[in-house]
Amino acid sequence: MAIPASNPTEQAAVEARVYPDLWIKSIVIRTANAQQGYIKIETLAYDGATQEISNSRAESITTDKLLEAAAQVPEVAAAYSSILAAVAPLRQWIADDAAAADAAE
């Protein structure tokens, strides 16, 4: 049911745009055990030439067979391995950044 607005919103007409690329908005990875994994990648429409990101969702890429995909698709295996390899260095970077911020205070 619509609620009447006390100040109606007017939106100017906008020119139609084509966004040929995707921008990754979020990535969620869940693994319950060594046999089961889930990944959801949310994307937005993106124009790499102008670096404009649209607010509209473009595509959602989801599977509950992440580990099976990693076993069969070399690019998925490489990406998953890279994420695992990045955990310790990212953890260290966060600690170093916090220590630098504390030292600056």
C-alpha cells in the first residue's frame, strides 16, 4: 500500500546507459567442512572506460559447490588458494596499521 508523500520526489530524466563490465560489490565464502563450500559474488553494473559504477545490481554468481568448482576449474582453484594465502599477511597488515595509528596518537 502506498503512503502519500508530504514532499513528492521528482527525478530528472536520465539518459540510458550501457555498462559493459561488472564491479564486484561483495564476496561471501562459507565452508562448513572440507567437502562443502558456498560462494556468493554480488556485482554491480560498471563502465571501466569511465569508472562509473551503477547502483543497480547486475548479476549474482552463487554456488553451494565451491570446493567442487575449485577442484575442476583452475581459475577458481587459484582464486581460492590466493584468498587462503592472503589471510596471514592481511592479519599482519591490520595489526601493523593499528600499531601505526596508536603510535601516531
